[in-house]
Amino acid sequence: MAITTSSGAAAWNFTLRQGSEFNPVMTMTDDNGRPMDLTGWSMTMNIARGVNMTPLLTINSSASSGSRIILGGTAGTIQIVITGADTASLESYGLPMAASLTQYPVTKLGLHELVFVAADGTPGCLFEGIVNLEQKVPA
């Protein structure tokens, strides 16, 4: 996934599998498609039930292990790592989505946003959206 600087906050919805690691990698590019240098940047992702609610999970680029955000410096890569232990601890709410009735139950978990502070101190929101949870079926 490439994210360009002119796109503002992008909409990105995703589904976590309860008990499984989630680790997508994307590249942030400038308006000409070249990877941006993320050296000196910091990023934080919050997942919460709704707007202005206490986060269920917060991960950031200052963590060196566990759930975290790994920034790739001059390569412009952003890797979001949410461990299986953290996804196992999440509980969704509501009824399963209709499309998932013949599969494992998928329900809404909440909302997320990934915010950044650029090397020059400029803050921003890279993306935001809905997070769903594919629930683990009891053995």
C-alpha cells in the first residue's frame, strides 16, 4: 500500500483476527511516488470503541518490542505490528455482520487513527477508519 503526502488522512478499514498477529507494511511516498524519509518521525495508532473514548489499544513507534509501529527511515516504510496476545485480549460488540454468518463471526471493534509528528514537528493524521474483529471460535 502506498500513501501519498497530498492525500490527507486516508480512510483505511481493516479486520483483526482474534489471537493472530496483524502486521501490514506500507510505504509513504511523496507526490512524485518517491519514498519519504521518515527518519525522526514518530507515529501512534489508537483503537477505541468510538470518538473521544478511552483507547482499547495504543501502539507507537517508540516501542521496540510487542505491539508497535516500525518506521523504515529513508525507505519510507511503516509496519504496524499488533501481537496475537493483544488481538486475543480484544472484545468486540454487536451482532456479526451478515456476510460473515457462514464464516467465523466478524463484528465491529471500533475506530482507529494513525497520527504522526514529522521530523520538523508538524503533526498530522495519516489514516483513520473502522476496525472489525474476527472472533476466535472456542475449541
